[in-house]
Amino acid sequence: MNNDLGIYIHIPFCLKKCYYCDFVSYSNKEEMIEKYIFALCKEILQNADILSERKVETIYIGGGTPSYIDAKYIKQILDTLYMLVDKQYLKEVTIECNPNSITKEKLEIYKESGINRISIGLQSIYDDILKTIGRVHTFSDFTSALELVNQSGIDNISVDLIYPLPNLDFNRFKDTVDYVIGLKDKNVKHISIYNLEVHENTKLDFLLKEGYASLVDEDEEYEMYKYLVSTLQEKGFLRYEISNYALEGYLSKHNLRYWEQKEYLGFGVNASSFLNSSRYKNIPSIEQYIDNIANNLPTKTDVEDMDLLSLMKEYIILSLRKIDGLNLMSFKTRYKKDIFDLFKEEIDDLIKNGLLILENNSLKLTTRGLEVANVVWETFV
Ligand SMILES: C[S@@+](CC[C@H](N)C(=O)[O-])C[C@H]1O[C@@H](n2cnc3c(N)ncnc32)[C@H](O)[C@@H]1O
Ligand code: SF4
């Protein structure tokens, strides 16, 4: 196993819960911020041994909305990490931001603390759509935020979009994609375009079920998909994972770790980790997380010690998420086994059905395979 590591930090606070979101994030728990950050830093210190013996390459501060809380807390977390981590190996430090909570002062602190990549959740350029999905920002908040990030000198920016959304038709989607592609001169180097997931018991689920909101039909959604895939590619944004596009040299190093089945440690409530062939996460209740850390009790839950077969199957699924796919030699080097000795029948079937292709010594999803990737995953579950 390599000695490198990624770090994920979870900040579970938001001004208001968006209607589609089921991440562990809270509004109206601001009184817990200070105690939470204290607990999170303590958790980092509890892992001093592993952090100081590994080459930490990436840090990703996600949420929730990390930009919502006072920037002094972000600095406190990073300073705690920097006491333990050898900074010479650190390549990428990302923070997720909401357009309406970015300020010049916060950005100065981020930059001083080594943050070199900002991910901004835009979702849509239309204010009526943003309102319908419960976002707290407007399009004009986004343009101001982008200006501030550009002035800060942090020049690696990613923008998040979601489709379909209530009130979003093909033309409005096209406008949104065209607008974001046009932001290269504003240092937008990376675009994540997520397919909307409607989670049970979210407000959006209720609005859709009760007929207060609606989405375009499958055909129009497919038109949107076709448009985004062809246009982004044409304009130089390389599709490198199912939902992710980047200019050359700006692929997300942290997220690539997930798809390359590399190790990472997550800190904070509900944060996931993958270490020594074991997957686990922290408990999902902020109150219990803070209490357990304060009382030196374990915070790990859902521990899965993976056997070789589950590791190999997971590696296949994760690698196929990347457009470059699964390199046969990399599989052999990693697992000392030939993938065809293990899964010949499954792979042959997927190739025969036009979902997989063997190209340049790599297995890749075909154009059709990318559209129905779930069918491929089911084969290897
Ligand atoms: C955890 S959010 C963090 C960023 C920040 N809180 C924000 O929303 O701007 C990361 C991204 O996940 C995406 N996302 C969240 N819920 C989603 C859902 N139900 N379906 C599709 N994408 C979703 C959004 O694009 C969001 O920007
Ligand atoms: S701001 Fe982001 S994390 Fe918070 S509720 Fe909205 S989508 Fe979820």
C-alpha cells in the first residue's frame, strides 16, 4: 500500500437547508459551532500518529457549507493539521463555498491558510429556480462571489450545477451550461454537473409528490445530458468522471483519490474514511459526535473490513466511473490477479451488450454505458 493519504473535513452547518439536500448539515445549530470545531480538532490530534507518518496530498473541506462559519475556525482546523502533516507533499486544499457567504476577509484567511481551490455551488443561473429549490443565494450573489475569489488570487475554481430542477427546461439549461463554460477567464477550471437525486423525506420529494413542483420528462432530460456532454467537451472541458469536467491539468486530485480507491481519513460528524482495507464513517449525530470526542469514546460506525473480493469489485466500479476506465495492468499490479480470470463472463456480457469496451489495455464504459452506469455497477455488487 502506498504511503499517501487524503483528508476530508466535514462542516455540517448551513444558513438554511436546501429542499433537495440530504447531506448531514444543520441550520439553527450555530450555538454548537465552537464546540464542534473543538471536537473536530481533538479528533485530528487523536490521529497524530497516522497523519505524521503519511504523505498527505489533498485536503477537502466540505459540508454543509464551510464558508458559512467564521473563517477563524477553518484556519484553526488547518493549523491543527499543519502541526502534524508534512506540508511538502500537499498538492490541493479545497473548500466548498456557498455564493452568499463568501467575503473578501474570509478569502484572505483561506489563502493564508494554504487553501488553493474553491468549489462554489451555483446549481442554476435562474433566481426563480434557486428559490424553488430553497437556495439562499441569487445569481448576482454568485457573480459577486466569483469576482471576490478572482481578486483573492485563488485561481483554481470549480462550479457545481444540478439538473433537472423544477422550472428548468432545455433552453434554460443550455443558458446555464453556456454561461459556466464562458467563465474560463474568471478561473473556472472545473465543472461538476450532478444529476438530481430526489431523496425520500426531503422537501423537494414532498413538493414533487404533491404536485407543487415538476421536472421535465425523460426525453428532455436526455437532451440536456446530450447537450452538456458534447458542449463541455467541445469547449475544452475534459469529461474525466461521470459528473465531472475539467480543463487540462485541473482534475480534482482529491476526488480522483476516491475513484482510484486510494486511502483517506475523514474528520467530523458522518465523515467517511478508507484505511487499511477498511471503510467506516463517524456517527451521524452532531451531539453524539461532540459528546463521544469529549469523553474519549469511539466515533466510528458502519465499519466494513473488506475482503479481497469486495475490494476488487469495488475497485472495478470506482475505476469505471472515470472516463479513462480501468487499466488492466494497474488491476494486476494492485491485486496480483488477472481481472479476466475472475470476471470474464461478466465483462464479456457487458461488452456484448455495448456497455463496456476494451481499448488501449483499459476497460471503459461506452457512450451507452455512461448513460446507464447503474446496470454495470449491479453486475459487480
Ligand atoms: C454538499 S454540497 C456542498 C456545497 C454547498 N453546501 C452548496 O450547496 O453550495 C455539494 C454539491 O452536491 C450537490 N448536491 C447536493 N445534493 C444533491 C442532490 N440531491 N442531487 C444532486 N446533487 C446534489 C450540489 O451541486 C452541491 O453543490
Ligand atoms: S447549502 Fe449545500 S449542504 Fe447546505 S443544505 Fe444546501 S446543498 Fe445541502
